[in-house]
Amino acid sequence: MISSVLPLLADVVANPGLTGSFTLGMAGAGAGIGIGLVAGRAAEAVGRNPGAFGRVLTIAIIGMALAESVAIYALILAFQGR
């Protein structure tokens, strides 16, 4: 797996025009995965203990905001040089 990714990373480093797009794409994918995991676990927690809905919702919203902030930070870094 890693051996197939390394040539792609070498192309990104060699071509500075793709660097921002690659950074933003990877951060967006990571944020999407993180938000999906938080939402799924929150749904499981509420399904097991419906009385804890308010506390679980609060923690889930904070977790989703932290995951989304990574994508926003990557957006700032991706377009910093333009």
C-alpha cells in the first residue's frame, strides 16, 4: 500500500501547484471520516442509553467541530501562498 502511494507523493512534492489541492483533499477526507465516526458512536451511545441524549449530543457536537476545524486549518494553509 505504502509503495503505491510514495510515487504519488513524489509527484505532489515535485509539482507545487498540486500541493494545496492535495493538502485540502486529504484534510477534507480526514475530517469527513472523523465526523462520521463521531456521529456513529453518538448514535450508538444514545441507542444504549437514551437518558444521556443531552450530554452525548454536547460531546458529539464538540468532537465534530474539532474534526471540522482541521479541514478549515488545511484550507487556510492550502491557499496561504496564493
